[in-house]
Amino acid sequence: MNLSGIPLVNLLNIPPYLFQFLISTMNDFIINSQWNVPTQLQNMFRTLLSHIQLITIPWEQKQDHLLWKHTKSILHTCRHSKFLVKTDLEPINSPAKSFTVWRLIHRKMPTDDNLIKRSCNMPSMCSLCYKQQESVDHLFLHCNLASSIWYWFQSILNIPINLNSALSIFEICQRNWSPQCKLVICSAVVNIFNIIWLARNNSMFNNIKPNLNFLITLISANVNLVGNLTKEVKGSAIDDFNILKDFKFNTHHPNAPKIIEVLWQPPGNSAFGGLFRNSSGQCKGCFAFNLGISDALNSEIMRVIIAIKIAYEKKWNKLWIESDSKLATLALKSSHIIPAKLTNRWNNCIMLLNSMEFFVSHIYREGNHCANKLANLGLSLPIFTWWSSPPIVIREDLVKNKLGLPYYRNLALRVRSSLPSFFIKALLRVLKKTKVYPQ
């Protein structure tokens, strides 16, 4: 159970050898949308009940499922798995090469040792050296051909390479290289693995004996293509320069630094506010709440959740939500952007909307002054606050809204022309004086 961000096995210090006996699910401890934890379990773990009571229970009956921490959504799909592989390797290599390395790291390559483990009875012999049985470590790390390629690559880097495993080789990519040099080294490692696998297949199925010089030339050509197409820049270290020159790269020098003064400030609290108005513009009530330290998306989603609950409790069954957050309006059309910790609350509110006439629209921040001022007021409030009549800070804006008085958003006027710059500046001064656009 990890809806609160901490697995219960870690919170309760349950040893790993007991994990296989933990077969109960969350549904086993929920009755009528309420937690039902046995007394014996509460006595064994004193902090258990106080911890799970922080989790919102969905009103609708649902099956348990695993959470995927690498995405904003709580669901894990094949698309997310491909994204992880693409994030790690694919920006510098083709998907096929990236997937080959992924299989190699997880020891899923169809080498003889893996096929024998899957009950394939067959004689085994390395197709590159014909001296030992074929295994993942031997083929890619310790075979005579593989050792010669890694020795060549080690001579370029001028540092030792850890050949204990395929994953340990990638440790050289974690050194303090420049961005372009790091990309080149990672691409070289990926291409070496793929070239070794290609040579093995050609030797086994096409009876083509591998040629070391040809394979090194092929690796250099593939790495050279990646390094020249990238926009990454090189550093000032001489080692980086030598590596790039050995692969015959066009070095990309960084731009001159742009110095900006930055002052650190501690994170502040966030709050939200909202108000209800009828069709004639009269205020029916306002609310504000201090969330503490939170992100902007969480604040906007919580504002919509609270607004829906208040409208449902007061039996205002015709609801039109206006928000200056496009994410909040999109969330009502697609729930994939909802943070995992708010998913149950959000689904409960969607169930409430099924009994209401509901509409949502986006409004510019300049037209949402009342809600923004209530949010600023909420920063000074210790608890959730409801006003039956509007507070003083928004009364003037309410009157302006009711009278239809406009607010303006200042937009920068950009002119692209072949005219002289002094003529364009004079034209802008005339436009400002004639008030063609609002100030």
C-alpha cells in the first residue's frame, strides 16, 4: 500500500522474508467506505491506523492496482515502459540498439546459456572464438574479439573499464565528462554491444568470420554520426578534446556565459480561494484555505474539488466553474494529469458531478481578481474559512464585475520589418498616444 507515498512494509519495519505471506489487499480492510482494521493488528502496529486514515477512500468500488512512481498518473502502461528506455538510451541511438542493450542489462539476450536455462538442449560454443561455451558475460565481455574491442576503446578513453558486467561498463559514463563527450562515450558503449551481437549472428548464421579492424571502423562510423548530429557542447578539459578528436568529431563550443543574479528564498505556503455567484452576479458565498507548502497543480485541483463539494452540499445543482488554470480545466476533461495522492478525492467529486448540470471554462487571470485575492487572503488563515457575504478585499472587484467593467492584459507589441529602427520607435509612440491598444 503506497497511496501516501510510503510503503507500509517500510513504515512498519516488516522484514523481507515475510513479504510472501502478505496476501491481503486494501479491499479486505474497507467496509462501507470506512477503514476496518482488526484490533489485534492495531495493537501490533500502533501507528498503522493513524497512517491509513490520511488516505481518502473512493466511494466507488474499485480493484487494487500497483502505483508507478515514474509517471504523474497512477497507472503503468507499455507506453511508460518505452518512455523509460527512450529517456535513458534512445536520444543518442536507434530504438533497436537501445532495446538490445536493455535486454543485455537484464540478461534476456538469446545466448546459449539463456536458451539452455529455458530447457533447450543444445551444444554450446562461442561463435567468435570457438574456445568456450557461449554465455552473456563471455560473449560481450571476455571473448577474444570482445576483449580486443574493449581494449581499443579503453586506449581512447585512457582510463580503465570495469568489465565485471554489462551494467558496470556504463559507470564510465558517470564521470565528469562534458555533455558532448558523455553522449559520445554512451553511444560508443551501446554501439560496441550491438556490433558484437551483429558479429556473433553473422558468424553463426551467415558463416562470416569477424574482422576486428572492420568492426572498429563500423563502431567509429556509427558513433561519429551521433556525435556530429548532436547539439551538445564540449568542455574545456584536454581529455574531452582528445576523445572527440579520436572519433573525428566536430567539436561544439559553448556560448559565452550569461550571468544572472539569483537569490535563494525559502519555499512559501500556497493557498486557494473561490466564490460562488448566481446568474445576476450576486455573491452567494466565498471560501479560502491555506494548503501549506504545495505545488501549483495541487492547489488548483484542490480548489476545484472543494468548490464541487460545497456546491453539492448546498444543493446548487447547476454549476459553472471558471478557472484561470488551464490544467484545472483540462483535468475535468481528462483525469490523467491528476496527481496520485488526489486521485480518490477527484474520482469522488466526478461521481458528485453526475447528479449536477456542470460546465467548465477558462478565464484569464485578469478576469479572476476575486478568486486570486481570496487566495492571498487564505495565506493568513489557519483553517478553512467560509464567508456567507463577501469580505471587504473583493467587494470593489465584485462591483466592477457586476457592472461589466473590463480588465486589460498588457501584451508586448512586436514589429518585424525592414524599416529603420527610428521609424518603428516613432510609430510606436504615435500608437500609444492614440490609444490603439490598452496600456
